[in-house]
Amino acid sequence: MNFNDFMKELDGELKHVYLLSGKENFYIDKARDKILSKLKVPRQDIFKIDYKDKMPISDVINMIETSPLFTPLNVVIVRNATFFSGEGKFDALEKVLNNVLPTTYVIFIAESVDKRRKLYKIISKVGATLEAEPLRVWEVGDWLNEKLKSLGKIMNGQARRFFSERIEVFPEISLWYLENELDKVAAYVSGNEITAVALQKTLTEPPELSNFAIMDAINAKQTEKAVLILRNQLRDVYKIPLIIGLLVRHVRQLMLAKLFLKRGMKSKELTKPLEVSSSYIAQKIGDASKTYTSKILEESFLELADLDFNFKIGRAGTEALEKIVIKLCRR
């Protein structure tokens, strides 16, 4: 079940067993907190188990079968529940989950699950499952609309374009980051409309946004500006793999844009092929791709891939990355 459907179902009567799975912790945390808020059990009275400690499954079962003594409910949270995807037989746990006590509520949290396993099928039958997968860039719009609605705010077109440009450069979308930043913006704005100016003044700039500026400078053939931004970023050696990854992604998008434009697509139609969040960004990449030759892009893509490998094994330095940036600017 996806996040929105799962949260709506929680408005009804609670199930006794839940499985929250996936890599998007934002969704998992929100779902867990809503379940606990409805149960109204003090946090100190909740049994918390981290299965990565390799405890015997019998200990987990004992926690689930424990009758509450000083509280009306027995609430158990099992994190890193690898038994939903790993090998092994869990007949005893399957039996317990089929017959959970009326006073017991169990929340399993797992990064991955195997839907073919009997354990998963049991929870799907007697409880509910959440699939908390990370949002793709083009899916953020729906999340943003829901967030703005909860804040009682609206965002004008210019602000949405500004927001889309910023999240477009994220290697992975962090919903916790977006949630915290929008809460901050909402507190800053006195009226109900969020403008691009308000976003510029209040959004915290993560490292990815400086890399976004690098790509803008490269597309505009602003060699000195691109190199200056790059050198500032390279002061932190831990950012180098991130910069390389973002440049690889950008060059790949330019290559794909050229390919689809050649096939007759228009720049604004490239949203899905390029995996971007809006037609505005797609058109921007499509228009930029026309200023590059296929040869330059193909050569740069291969050079970046080689650089990524050689840097990881200590055979390349930052000067190689600077040469590629200059090459792209001077196309």
C-alpha cells in the first residue's frame, strides 16, 4: 500500500500488526508516529527491538506474546526486521502473528521485503503493509501540493519553478529536508502565498545547489565561473564523488535530450524521458543540449566514468575533473 492510502486507512480502526518497509524513512516515521498517537501509549512503555543485533527470534516472539502489566496495551516495534527478506523458517512467528492478542500491537520496520514469503502474506491478511519507496523527481509535485495544503499556503508559478530547479539537482530527494525547509518558509511568510523571493531568502542551500550552479555555468559557456564554483566545492574532498555523480547525470540527460529531439520530440515533452519534475526544466535541458555536439557529450561521459573509478582507487586527482568542466564549457 502506498503512503497516502496507508495514512487514510489509519483513520479507521487500527490493525494489530503493521509492516512498514522501504527506504524512505520520512514515510515510515510518519506512519509509525500516527499509529502510536492513536494507541496513546507512553513512549517509555513501548518495547523496542533492533533485530540487527541478531537476537533469537524466540525473544521477538516473547515480546509479542507478553501480556501488559502496568499499561492497557502491549506495543512492540521491531526495527531491521530482516526475516521478511532473508533466508530461514519462521513457523513460530507466523503462528503468533495469526493469533495476536487483542491487547497487543506490533510494528515491523524493514528496508526490504520478499512479498512471496509467508510472513508477508500473513501480515497483508491480518494487518496492513506500507511500501515506503523514495519519490522520483517528477512525483514531488503531488507531495508538495499536500504539504502546502497542510500549511495553508499556496506557491505561485515562479516559486514552483524555483523550487523545481533546486530539487532537480538532488541525487536523492530527502523529504525530511523538504519538510523542514517548507515549515521554515511558511513561518517566514506572513500571508498565504509563498513567492520565489521568500524561497531564495529562507531555503538552506545544501551542497547540491552549488553544483547546480556549476551546470548552469557550463551550459552558459561561462568557463571562469564554472571553474571558480568547482574549486570552492573541491575544498571538501568528500564532495568530489557527489560532484562527479551530478555531472555524469547532467551529461547523460543532455545526451538523451539530443537523442529524443532528433526523433522529433519537443523540449517541453522530455519530462519523463529525462526523469525531471517539470516541463520547464525539461525544456531548459533540451535547449541546452542543442549547444553541444554528440561527440563532446559522449567523450565527457566516458571521461567522467573513468574519473569516478580512478578517483575511488586513488589514481586520479581533482585536476582531471577541472579539465572536463573546461572542455564542456569550451565546446
